[in-house]
Amino acid sequence: MWEDSAIVAGQVGVRSDGTAGESIGEQARIAFENIDRVLAESTLKTDDIASLRIYLTLHDHIEFFTETAKSCLGEHRPAATLLIVVTLAHPTLDVQIEVIAVGSTFSWHSARLCIQ
């Protein structure tokens, strides 16, 4: 039941070398690239994302984030919640994304039975 799923903890716009993107768009793109890498380790892909939880530090970032998200997700439109927060774990970070992804063999019926 759970083999074909992943819960990806908050991914931020930081590259593997530890540097953060300079703009909200760049940070969002890096965060989605990090998500893609994590999903690939579980043999999942962007189209398997069932839901996103997005944290932004400024309301003014919504438009720039949305443009980047559409580019990264293509035609896929998972359920999403977007929250504006005062700050993230480091003052240079402007976006954090959490993901729940489920593959084609995931059983929602079995998952409901386990959660109850």
C-alpha cells in the first residue's frame, strides 16, 4: 500500500552546494528540482504529486511562484494549499514546498483503513 507513495518534507530553494536561489522564481525552480530528485528515488514523478503545501514569505511572491510552478508542473494540477508565513528556517529562504505523491498502484481504500 505505501510502497508507491512518498511524503516529501519541506523542500527549499537551496542547491546541493548549499547556495540559495536569488529570486523567488529561482528558489521555486530549485525546490521543484529537489522534489523531482526525491520522487525519482521512489520511482515517482511530478504527475504523481497528489498535493502541495507551499509556504511563501511575502504575498507579493504569489504571482512569481505560480508562474514557476506552472512551468515545473506542466499540465498537472495537484491539490494545493498556499500559506504566507513570517519567515522560514533561514532568512534568505522565500519558499518551502511539501509534497504528497502517490503512484498508480497506491490504494486509497487501504490507506483509509490504516488511518482510521
